[in-house]
Amino acid sequence: MTTIHPFLMFQGQADEAMEFYMSLFGDAQILEVERFGEGEVGAKGSVKKARFEIEGQTILCVDSPVQHGFTFTPSFSLYVECDSEEQIDFLSSELAEDGAILMPLESYSFSRKFTWVNDRFGVSWQLNLA
């Protein structure tokens, strides 16, 4: 069976990002982490490949051993349907800290409460109060 998963490429921050995401969501877990070893192309102990799950969505990530001239872009984002005003307020505050607010948390014609933020790792999140 073919599967499709979001894949996040970090440059040395994959562990920190996964732990941060685990702290924000009640139903989140790191499923597996494979690390670079001695003599491999990546820094020893950095994430060669990891798989984690947030609210039933499996996400893959890696610490790229190659430095790139690009990073994340808001043209791809993780979209979260929040269950409560408390949840959207909490996630908005936590994800935007040391990141950037692309659309402020407020009411829009398409949503009673919505925000779009980049977290401190550059990953883009759209939060919607369903």
C-alpha cells in the first residue's frame, strides 16, 4: 500500500523540534529514531531518519548532513483543526514563540478563529477553530 507523509528536513534541530511538538499535543509520540553513527556522512548522534505522530498524523524528519541554502517555506504547512478556544490560544502562543505570526489569531470570513504561524524551527502551522 502506498503511503504519503509530510517530511521535515532540519539542520541539527530534529530532536529539539520533535520534543517541542510532543510537549504541545496530548496525542503525540516519537515512533522511531535512527541516528548517524561514527564515520557516516551526518554528525554522529544526529537524526538520520525519524518518525513521529501527532494526533494520528505520521510525520518523518531528518537532520540533513548537507547544508542547504533553503529552509522551510509557508507554502507548505501543517493544518490543525482545534477542538476548543483554549487549544487554539495555547498552540498559537507556543508555536509563535521565537517564530513568526503570518496571520494574527482572530476571526476571518472563512473561520471564527484562525492563525498562521511559523514556529522557531521555521515550520509553518495553520490553526483553525473548527
